[in-house]
Amino acid sequence: MAQAQTVALITGGNKGIGLETARQLAAKGITVIIGARDKAKGDAAAAELRKAGADAHSVVLDVTDAATHAPAARFVEQQWGRLDVLVNNAGISRGRSHAGGDGDGAPSTVSQQALREIFDTNFFGLIAVTQAFLPLVRKSPAGRIVNLSSILGSMSAHQDPSSPIYGYLMTAYNASKAAVNMFTVQLAHELRETPIKVNAVHPGWVKTDMGGPEAPMDLTDGAKTSVAMATLSADGPTGGYFHMGQTLGW
Ligand SMILES: NC(=O)c1ccc[n+]([C@@H]2O[C@H](COP(=O)([O-])OP(=O)(O)OC[C@H]3O[C@@H](n4cnc5c(N)ncnc54)[C@H](OP(=O)(O)O)[C@@H]3O)[C@@H](O)[C@H]2O)c1
């Protein structure tokens, strides 16, 4: 990207893949804004990055709380006048037996509560945040929108007996990521005549609070696909689904 300063907002940027994505973007000289639902956690994450030399800021942004969206967008507009990169990273999952019987799981048993809560964050929240910030991304000469999906959102992988995720029945989470994939394709189409590129990423199975300690991928690699899609050049793809440079089947 040719402009002097590039500004990126990462939702759920206070820990896990989001924080590492912010760290790697900042190492490229990009100004990063940590979106966090908990102000103290966002401030701490930004301070940690600043200590390492980053131009890092934080803003309160709960993807499920629309009341935080406009103030966060106003903050970005007042400080920078535009947004170059939006990384829609915030996401949740639920175990099969979550307290209160609100677990995720097989289609025959998944709870309504898990479906609603997971869709609220992973899908409805992602769309609401994108809509709130899109006017600022349109002001960028090279806007990039990165949607954190998962291989678990791939319908072709779920139908392929040779896939490692074949038979992994977590209907609420998986469907929420498949829905993110559809939103990605539709938004990329709507914006196809603009410089904005919109892509979905599978970060890998990554050691985080969500991924768990047995995940094979460390955070450094786990943020690489998001960083690559956030820093695509003008001839890069839009409307795609990627993992570590590979195109995934929907
Ligand atoms: N880890 C994996 O193996 C893996 C694999 C495929 C896809 N992904 C996707 O990658 C993304 C990041 O996952 P992760 O592993 O880094 O998870 P994580 O360590 O659990 O971090 C999730 C982040 O999202 C934030 N978040 C949750 N709900 C939010 C809300 N309503 N508003 C704002 N922020 C919210 C969390 O904030 P708090 O600290 O306040 O909870 C946290 O910062 C997710 O979209 C996930 O689905 C992860």
C-alpha cells in the first residue's frame, strides 16, 4: 500500500490470534487499533504493543453491542479520517456441554441458546461492525476487510471423508462460519468496482483460549493468514477463502 500511514482495526484484538495479528501488522509499520469489549484489556494490549515500539491504540468495541459501534467509528474517523484495514477477528465457540444446557453439538441436540449466542457474535456482530466501519473503509485508497472464518465453515470439507474435520459436528459454530463465508462472497461482489478487497480466512488450528493447548499451530503462524489478507497488494484476490496461501473449498 503506497500511502504514508496505514490504519488497521482488529476486533477481539486484546488476546489470541487478534492480538498477534495486531503485533505482526504493527511490525510492518501499520498503525493498529485494538478493538476490545473490555476497556482495561484493550488498553493493556495496546500498551504491551507500544512497549515493543508499535503505534498502537485501543477502542471499546463489543461486536454484539451496537451502542459501542458508532462511538468506535467516530473515534477512528476523528483520529485518522479513514480505516484501511478491518480485521473481523472477534469470535466465540461453545463446548458440547456448556453450563445451563446451552451447548453446541450435533444437529439433533444443538441448543437454541448456543445457536443464537454464537450467531450473535460470529455472524450478526461481524456484519454490524462491518456496516459501521464500511464508510471509513471506503475512504481508504486500498481498503482491506478480513473475516475470520474457519475450515469448520467449509461445507465441502465436511462432506469429504478424507478431511480431518469430517464428522466434526458443532452445528452452531460451523454454521456461523459458513454464514461468514457467504457474507464475504456477497460483500466482495457488492464492492467489486471499488479498491476494497474482502476475504475469509482459516487461521489454522491455533493454540489460544479457543483452540486449546493441544492445537498444533502457534500464534505466530496462526496470525499469518490474517496478516497476508490485510496487506494484499492491488492485484490480490477478493471474495476468496484462504489458509496460509492456499485457496480453500467453500
Ligand atoms: N484458535 C483456533 O484454532 C481458530 C480456528 C479457526 C478459527 N478461529 C477464529 O479466529 C478468531 C480468533 O480466535 P482465537 O482463537 O484467537 O480466540 P480467543 O483466544 O478466544 O479470542 C477471542 C477474542 O474475541 C473477543 N470477543 C469475543 N466476543 C466478543 C465480542 N462480543 N465483542 C468483542 N470481542 C469479542 C475476545 O474478547 P474477550 O477477551 O473479552 O473474551 C477475544 O479477544 C475467532 O473468530 C475464531 O472463531 C480460531
